[in-house]
Amino acid sequence: LTPDASIGFSKASMLSPSGQCFAFDDRANGYVRGEGAGIFVIKRLSAAQKDGDRIYCTIRAAIINQDGHTSSMTVPGDETQVMPFYRYELIEDRYERLFNRNQLGRPEFFPLGWNAVVDIGLATTSLGSTRNEWVVSANASRGFTLGSRQTLMTSAYLTGRYADGGADRVQTGFSAQYYLPQSGGWLFYAAAAADTLMSPGPTDMLLLGGDNGLRGYPLRYQAGNHRALFTIEERLYTDVFVWRLFRLGAAAYIDIGRAWSGPHVNLNAPGWLASAGVGQRDFSVRSAVSHLQRVAVAMPSSPVADVKRVQYLLKTRTSF
């Protein structure tokens, strides 16, 4: 026995300085380490009745909350899936060549026809999987032209598992993007997305933050079993061509989103969040990977002090 573990937990501020545990209480300030064991002598109910024993209680059901050896106390056990699967894929040969939508001065090919993929697999312990289960994954997308210039892109997805007579770890969602070209190099853009988790696993969560649509907020700022995100932008595509290397553009935006429900909710900021900003876009036409440089000023309307009200962002993306 060594004190190393206790010293490490203390440095991480995991131990209660008062030496008391207040689980699920606002007085909770850490936990207290302890080891113990208990012994219960049990007997079948029919045998106890036959022997005339005094019966204090009966056990109606029992479970074991132990997933075996893990790398640490705070991570779940490893999970393995080995399975054959069947895939059906549909690609409709219908594309439209457009300019100045998600990039600057480079042709973009929007898939307006149906695109769909369905995967169905059966994981079994005989092949090395952790448990026997059906695994399903499906996604579909389609584009629409509204009038002579407007474009609407839609997509939906579903993933999940089926084991022990019920669905498990089901995730589904929908998204849409709308493009409306205007005069003078301007374009109005709007997007909406929604996702939900049903019967999630211990590590499953939907994240929302500065890395996936809510600009100006920390990465993975909110988490939950449900997520929604709405964006509107006014984009400007110019003919400025710096040194024949970079094309310049600009954008003004508003983001509104929220992730909620479940055990991973951000209790400091659980409600709807919003952010507004303006920025410049630099696009290198000589680059094979079509990267855009984003330089922006973001102004999140966070109700807590850990998010700065004015931020300067510099990021590289493949989309406007």
C-alpha cells in the first residue's frame, strides 16, 4: 500500500477537504476514499420456509454494476464489434455546377438527386464482438432548386443498435441549407439542424460549441441528448484577386443553438445560446485542398462570465 493514489487525487482536487461525502447535494465538494467489504448469508425462500427460519426480507432482483478491468475509474470498458454487413447505396446522377456558394471563385457541384446509404450488420460474440447485436446505419440527402436561382440541400441520418429485444444507442438527425443569390455579389444563406439520442450509452452525447457551429463559444460548450442549431448569414463574394493568389469575401452571421437533456448538461449555461459576428474570407485558388481562411469578430451572448463578450477568431475551413 502506498499513498501515491491519494496524493494524486488530492492534487486533482477530487477529495473532500471536510472528509464528508454529500452525493447529489449542493454541499458536495469531493469524495472520501475508503475500502470495505460486507457478507450476507442468503438462502432460497423455499428452503428458509421449510427450515422455519425467520425471514427478514426477500431479494426480488439483482444487478452487477461492474464492467471489468478499465484503464481508470472514470472510463467505461472497451467495446469490440466484429461483423459482416450488407450495404445498399443509391446515387442519382443529377448535379448542378454553381459558383460562389461555399467557396470563392471555384466551381462547386451540388448533388440535387437522391444519395442514400444503408448499412446493416450483425455483430456476434463468436466473431469476437462484446455482445450479439444488430447494427444499423443509414443516411440520405437530396437537393432542390427553388425558382431559377435558389437552392435547398437537405439530409437525414439514423444510427443505432438492436440487442436483447430492444433498440439501443439510437441517434437520428436532420439538416437543411438554403442559398439565395442576390445582386452585387451578395448571397443570403440559412441553415438548420436538429439531432436526438435515444437510449444513449454512458459516453454518448451531442456536443455544441465553437468547433461545430456555435461560433465564439468554447469547444464542446454544451452537451445533451438533444441538439438544435440555426444559422443565418449574409455573404459577399468580391472580384478582388490579391496577387492572383487569394480571392476575398466577407460574411455577417447569427448563430442560435442549444444542447439539452441528459446527464452531461452544462448547468452553468443550460439554455439557448446565441452569437453574432462579422468577418473576412480569404480563399487560395492555388491550393488543391480548397481551404478558406476566416478572420472574424464574434460576439457571443453567454449568460456566464467564462465566455468573453468580444472575441477575435482565426480559423481554416473548407467551407465559407
